[in-house]
Amino acid sequence: MTVLPLTRSLLDWYDRSARVLPWRVSPQALASGVRPDPYRVWLSEIMLQQTTVAAVKPYFVAFVNRWPRVEDLAQAETAEVMAAWAGLGYYARARNLHACAKVVAAEHGGRFPSTAAALKGLPGIGDYTAAAIASIAFGEAAPVVDGNIERVVTRLGAIETPLPAAKPIVRAAVAAMTPQDRPGDFAQAMMDLGATICVPKRPACILCPIADGCEARRAGTMERYPVKAPKRARPQRVGAAFVACRPDGAVWLIRRPPAGLLGGTAAPPTTGWSSRRDGDTGAQAAPFPAVWVRAGSVEHGFTHFDLTLEVWRAAVLADPPGEGWWSAPGALSSRDLPTLMRKVVEVAGAAASAD
């Protein structure tokens, strides 16, 4: 395959300007024979799904320090993994991460498959993640397309087809640009370009190594792309959360069911989440009898809907019925709970302090 001039220009820029990231092997180290660790590549790509690099860095470092090999992660307790993930969001990723580690350890001898096709057979690994791992860790020339790369490519070709319908067009363009000799560096260069130069607003075209080949730049319409289909109105759901506190300030927590949103995480008891018309958010929906006092409400946006939780609090002396545990105030760090449930506890605590 002949390397396109655009691809060569991008790789030359990457050699000079690659971001230093804790999961990345630099282009210079790669050229000297250092090989990427597939475990670290996989872990970073799962964490980076719909999450910023800045948010992922401390979690990644904590995970590899605690579980340096995929076998170590496979042997961890699910509750440990979910607690370590708390605050990073999209908790199905954590459940799939643990399930994938177990499969790799038990069925693949601790070694990740080396092709995108085989990687897609593992839990939690779709087209993008499989291509990213295969290209970065194993050198397969698989086309890698994330949101940053979609933006770069739609601007390069001034692609008028709205996303998501444009995805096959973008993928074909990336496949044509991906070199056989440095596919992982190319994928990471495209990611870096979209993250640092070809940004959504006010792209720094004067610094772009491939600006000469960009149709949108020539027309001065960079911010028009990618074209997106009109958004549908987001559904609204409601529910209630019940924060039981002991006199010493400890909070009663339960483990949420493993399936569904926030599955397997720690939380105060809640109702189900229903439409505004059908949702029951009153004290009568509490999981056990107590003098429940309304503390306020919390709003939170998920990928496909917005949620409002009414927060109720109660002072209790005995252990509530059912499985759960008391978490002392000093032990309840910001990373012990998902963001939504941390907000719930904070609202209940603020109301108690105001009494």
C-alpha cells in the first residue's frame, strides 16, 4: 500500500507532537522496539469511551497499580472493581471490563486476541475498541474511528451526509488513509489531531499538518462539520432516593442489582425510574418505615434520558431490613459512589445540617 502524502504528513507531525499519556508508547520508543502492552491499551480504550483523557488518567494509573495484569483484574471481586470505577460513569463498562478480564484470563491464557475480528468476541468490545486495540497493540491496519476522527475526516472531505448515516463514508476514508507499517501511530495521531487542533469550535487550522488537504478549510466552513441529524427530545424520568442516617452520621448503602444503569454500584436505596406521569417519588415509596423528610432533589443526565430524583432522609437507630452496610462519614470518599448517588448523599447531608 502506498502511503498517502496526507498520512505521511500526519505521522511526521505525530513524531514531533504526540501527547504523553500513561498508556501510550511514544513513536520513538515504538521505533526502538518497545511494544505496547495489550492490557494497558485495552484498559485505556474502555475507560476512554465517552470520557475525557483528563478524567481517565488517575483512574488508569490507579487500576494498573492495583491490578498490573489482566489476570490480577480477573481475580478481583466485582465490588472492588465497581468501587474503583466509581465516579468515572457509564458503569456497564466496568461490569464488561471485569467480565472481559475473566474471559481473557480463563479462555485465552491471559493473552488478548491479536485481530479486530477476534477481539470483538470479548465482552464490552465493539467495532471501535477492537480496531483501536488491534492497530495500537498488534499493528493490524484496522480503521479506527472515534468522535475526534469523525470530525477530522468529515472536515477533510466536507462530507455533507449527517451523522450517523455518514459513518460508513468516514470509515472507508479512514481505511484508505491507514498505513500498513504504522497503523497504531496513525490512529493515535488522528485522535491527537482531533483532540488538540481540529477541535469542535475554532479549530487551529494554521497549526494543522494536513490543512492543505482539507476541503472545509478551503471553504471556510470548518465548524459546519460533522453535520449531525436533528436531536430528538430527551425523555424525562423521575424517582426517589432514601438516605437513612445514624446519629453518628453513617449512611446506609446497598449494592444495586448487577444489570441496568449503575448496576453493581453502591448507593442509598431508590425507587425505580419511571416517566413523570407514572413515577412514584413520595415517602410512601420508601423501602422501609421511618420518619422520612424531603431533603431536596437531584437532576442528572444519562445518555438517553434526564432523571430527577426526589431525595428523602431519615434518622434511624437500628439496621434497616435487607442486605446493606453502614458507611461512616470519613469512609465515604468521593470515589466510593457514582456521581449521581454522591449528589444524593450531599443533598441529604446539606438538609440535615440546615435543621
